[in-house]
Amino acid sequence: MRNTRDNDEGSGRRDFLKCMAWAGAGTLWLMKGGVLQARTLGGDSGTGGAGDATFSFVQISDSHIGFHKEPNLDVAGTLQASLARINAQTARPDFVLHTGDLTHLSKPKELRLPN
């Protein structure tokens, strides 16, 4: 179903996807004192303030492997950059959660990522 606001107000799915491509990697979630907090992945010099968290996890979303159009011409590169940011964390997250679409109308040959 098409959002009628896509062209009228510029706040539709395409603008959201542009924002996600710009924002990039993901979100670091921290549980501190029973309260879930969100941090930019890679913030606070690589720790995201995770040192005193009860637990932490990273959420990445909508990789869309196989998609090669605007707003993200290199989805595989974006995913690899996200994983590099996760691996660079000083305080390693307890787990990584992928939400949203992993692929985007892809054929099997498009799912092979470069080494």
C-alpha cells in the first residue's frame, strides 16, 4: 500500500530509507538500573557507556542485501561497516539483533557478499 504522504510532505518510506542510509550502522541498547537506553553505535569512544550496563545488545535493521539503488547503492558495504562498528566496541554487546528486511527481492547470486 502506498503512503499518500510520500510526495506531499516528504515524510514517506523513501525519506525514511534515506535517513537510515545516512545514519548507517545501528543502535546500541543498554540496560542500566532496569531502564533500557539507546546509544549511537560507536559513540562514547567505542564504549557507548556500556561499562556499567547490566547487559547490552546492538540492533541493526533492514540490510536489504541485493538492493543496488538510491538511497543506498552499496548495501553490502553498509552492512560490513555496521559489523565493523560492532566489532570495534570496547565493551562487547551480549548479542546482535537483526530486524526488518534482510534481503530485497534478491536472487541467490546477489546474496554472495564479497570477502
